[in-house]
Amino acid sequence: MSVNKIIRPLGIGAAAIFGGGLAITGWAAGIERRRFVLRNYQIPALPAGSEPLRILHLADFHLAPGQRKKIRFVRQLADLAPDLVVLTGDNYGHRDAFSELVEILAPFRDVPGISVFGSNDYYEPVLKNPLTYVFPGERKPATQPKLNTDELRWLLFDQFGWHDLTNTAVEVTAAGHRIRAIGVDDPHIKRDRLATALEHFTELPAHPTDIVLGLVHAPYQRILDAYAGLDGMALMLAGHTHGGQVCLPGGRAIVSNCDLPPEYAGGLNDWRGVPLHVSRGLGTSIYAPVRTFCAPEASLITLQAQDAI
């Protein structure tokens, strides 16, 4: 067999692989990361006879100028008439995106809300070594430029009247329900003060019919374990993982970018006997604008009476 007869099929195969790679990359960057979906969940977590509580969970906007489709998608979610908005961080995707944040959240101004922050509410995204996602760990930002976090606090907590759950616990009323909520700052960059949050939680007056919620941006196991051990915990909510972002067919995450097992990186699961919802989020870093088998999402979670399902 001549050398040309061997080289030609190899060249055709290499071209096919290269072309297939370009097609997948184009789909991941141009289609999948902009294929916004709404997930619906029902959890029988309330006492018999209770009215439902509709929670809209938003996470990981990573909002940057020009992302009009994302803004339109989130704004129209106000038509769902949620009783409570839960925001679990990484709202900024660019230092010039504050006006876009005002626009995307404006329809929810009169809805009760609770929030924790992620690293991209404090620091600008930077180009990172992809291996940091394969070998996860809590880390501190190095020399990342700071964002205007004060503007974000002003918008959410001064203008909207939402509750800041940065290393604390609060009492909230929504749809006639009394909610005790606990939250910590982002453990991925070691800003959490879990002991302080737990202390504040124990100081809240408790009632057997209270709904208890736990918030964290990055779902590290030590935070989830502590939340799951609290009496009455009905639901834990987190973001950060992007659902794995680059997943295998069927949405199977390869990594979670924290110490959470990848199989828990997106959707509703059970953690130590407590429902855990980890949002796949609505964005990506501007330096990694791809998703595969992992559409960006918002979630409407309805807590229902135990006799309603």
C-alpha cells in the first residue's frame, strides 16, 4: 500500500474531527448558552392545609452589556407572580453591567426577596486555568479588580427592600407565610462566617409553622451539612456550579467547581434528608462562554402542603 493511500484517509478523518469540533463549539457558544429554560418543581414541605409558597430562584446572571435575550427572559418571569425571589449570587459578569442589573430585576421590585452574593459580585471575572475547575477548592481572588458591590447592595437592599443574608439570618413574610432564612457569604473565596450566621439564626423567634430556608452561593458540603441539621429546614438553595456547564449527554456534570459531588451539581436533590436545589444558573463567565447539554435556567419552586400531592 502506498503512503498516499494511508495519508489520505487520515487527512479526511482529521478534517472530520476538526469540523465536528467546530460544530460543537459553535452550538455550545452560540445556541446552548442562550437557550434559556424555566424549571418547575413541587415540594410537599408544608404542614397539611397550608397555602403554597412560590419561590423564584435566580442565580449566576454573569450579566454583561448587550445580553438582551437574557434580560427579556428574566423580566418575563415576573408574569409567574412568585411570592418570593431568591437570588444566590454572581450577578455581575462585567464591570459596566449595573444598568443591565437594574433592568433585569426591575419587574420584581415589589416582590419580597432574599439574597446572598458570590465572588462575581465582588471581583471582576478573569481568564483562569481550566484545571482549577477540575481540581476544586476554596480559594481567594488574587489580583482581580473589584466591582462596585455598593451599587448592588443599594439596588437590592435599599431600593427593593430585599433582605441581605450575608453571614446572618432574617425573618421574612411572603404570601402569609413566616420564613426564617439563613445565609452565608461565598465560601468559594472564604468569605463565609458560618458560626456567625448560625448564632443569628438561633436568636430568631421560632414557631412550628415557620418555613426555614438556607442560602449559599457555592454549595460546599460543610455549609449544606450545617443547614441540614437545623430544625425545620424545608429547602436549601445554591448556585455557582452552572450545572457543570460542560456536561455529557443527558446533562451529566463532570465537575461542580466545589466539593459537591458532580451528580448534585444541578437541579433538585436530597441532601441529608433535606431538599437541595442547585441552580444551573443563567450565565457563564465572559471568558468561558460555552455550555453543553446544560441549558441556562431559572426555577420556580412551589412549596406545598404535605397533603397537596
